[in-house]
Amino acid sequence: MTGVVWAAVAGIGFGLFQSVNRAALRGMDAYASTFLQVLVSAAILVVVSLALGDPGRLAAAPLSAWWRFAAAGLVHFSVGWTLLNLSQQRLGAARTSPLLATVPLFGVVVAALTLREVPSSLELAGVALMVGGVYAMEVDRLRRAHRMEEPAAAGGPRSSSGAGSQGGSGAGSRSSSPAVVWTASLFGLGTALCWAVSPILIRQGLRDLPSPLLGVTVGMVAAALAYGLTLPLRGRLARWSSIGAAPRSPGVTGCGDGAHRGYLTGALGLRFTREALAWKLAAGVLVAVSTWARWYSVALVPVAVVLALGLLSVPTVMAVAPALVGRRAERVTAPVLAGSALVVAGALVIGAAA
């Protein structure tokens, strides 16, 4: 039962992180956001590991544990968090979060193939409830995008609300056509795939070094080092990540391209506002704590349970994100609320089964 509680804490904590991160993205681009995120998290985890962990165990750990934890960090943090930030810039937090609910779909298959962890019928019922909730939210998002396209196709004024309107955040400047919405959704789905693969590497690393705290610290430091080395490629990455994005409207913030007043220039050419930096530091603390809780739970309960309870982040984002960035930017409709309720119900079923 302890592992279930930690997995639930990680899910809720990650929902808070996503909401705070959404606010930070109004004043920096996705790559600056990800790098600051891993940097702050790595610093926190190193300090905590030195204070509470046993660094001697890490020095004596086999090389296999080091590279598995490092690989998990590269997949989950470097790639997964970058895709998450790109998705939030295009769709907003409330509409990105349901896409992450596809993690159990990837995770159950991957865990069954690699760890031979087949979920019980009750756990599968919980996953089904969650997937049903995600479906309700996604149908609402696409329906709203389609309604917004009809006036534009007729030459009439375009609505300023809905999935394509993420005012003042960068997401508000994106086209909301169904083609662009589906393309932009690939970033969220890619995040889910990364997060379904990383627990397998975590579990394998914990067999050689049964210390979730030391393991997540190795993964986070590896991600920070790798990101720092690849930041000079930001120009090429920015061109690749323009997929699913429409031309930016004048005055829209959140791109970090230096076209806006009030931006600070940091190391490695990073650009961000003071407000965004403050939000990012808070997001880094939240995600560091939530990530450690998630890795700790992976050591106690099956991966499918951890992935499913991580979906508690969805209703958390629905409740918190609109309060932080405004309801025009994060529209939570009745279908979205109904879908969130199904996600919560599914999480409770998973917890009962465990």
C-alpha cells in the first residue's frame, strides 16, 4: 500500500508541476524551459542525496546500474520533458495532460514484454475507465477546434476561445485546425511513450542498486549534462519542433526568441523573463520531488500501477492551471470535467487492486 500512496503523491505533484510550468512557458521557449528544469531538479537531488543517501553505495554500484539510470534520465527527462514543453506551448496544460494519459497503454505493453508484469483484470478495468475519460476530453477538444474552423472557412470572424486559444502563452497563436491539432498532439503522445519506457530502465537499474533516490539523481544529472552539451543545436531543434505550429501573432509571448522586451539573456544564449524564471524555479522543485516519489514507488509496486496512478495529474491540472494562467488560456469544459472524473475513478480502482 505504501507504493500506491507514493505513486499517487507523484501523480498529484506532477499535476501541480505541469500547471506551474505552463505559467513559466509564457516567458521562455521549450528548450530553455527544459534545461532550467533539469538543472534545478539535478541540483536539488544532488543535495538531498548527499544529505540522506549513501554516496558510497553509488561508488560501489556496478556499471550496469549507472548506465540504466542514465538512460532512463535521458529518455524521461531530456526527451520526454522537451516534448512536454513543446506540447504545452501548442495546446496548453489542460489539453496536453490528457494526452499523457496514454502512458498506461504504452506502459502495459512494454512492461508485459520486458518485465512480464501482466496487470490483473481489476487493474485493466481501472485503465479502461481512465482511457474512457481521456477519450471524452479529446473528443471535446477536437470538436471545439472544428467549430472554430467553420467561421474561418466561411470568411467570418474567428472565435477567440477553445482549444486553439491559449491567450498570452504562445499556444494562443497556434492554428486550431484539426490537422494542426492532431500534429501538435504528437508531442504529447511522444512524451507518454518516453514515460512508459523509462520505468523499465528504472526497475532494471534498481535491481543492481536498490536506491530510488540515488538512481533518480544519476538520471537527472545525466539529463542535465546531455542537455547542456546539445543546447548549441537549439536552432536546428527549433526548426524541427515547428511542426504543428502556425505563424506567431505579433506581441505573443512565450517563444523566447528575443523579440520581446523584458527578456534576460543567460548562459548558453537562454532568454527568459524574470517572472518566467521564478515560475521555473518553483516548477523545478515540484518536479524534483514528484520524480523522486515516482521512482520510489516503482521499486515497491508494478510499473502498470505507477503509470496509472500518475494520471491523477490530469484532474490536478484541470483544477490548478486555469487559476494560474486564466480561464481564457485554459478552458475546462463539462466534457473535460467528466473525463477527469473517470480518470480519478480509474485511479481509485487501480489503488484498490494493488
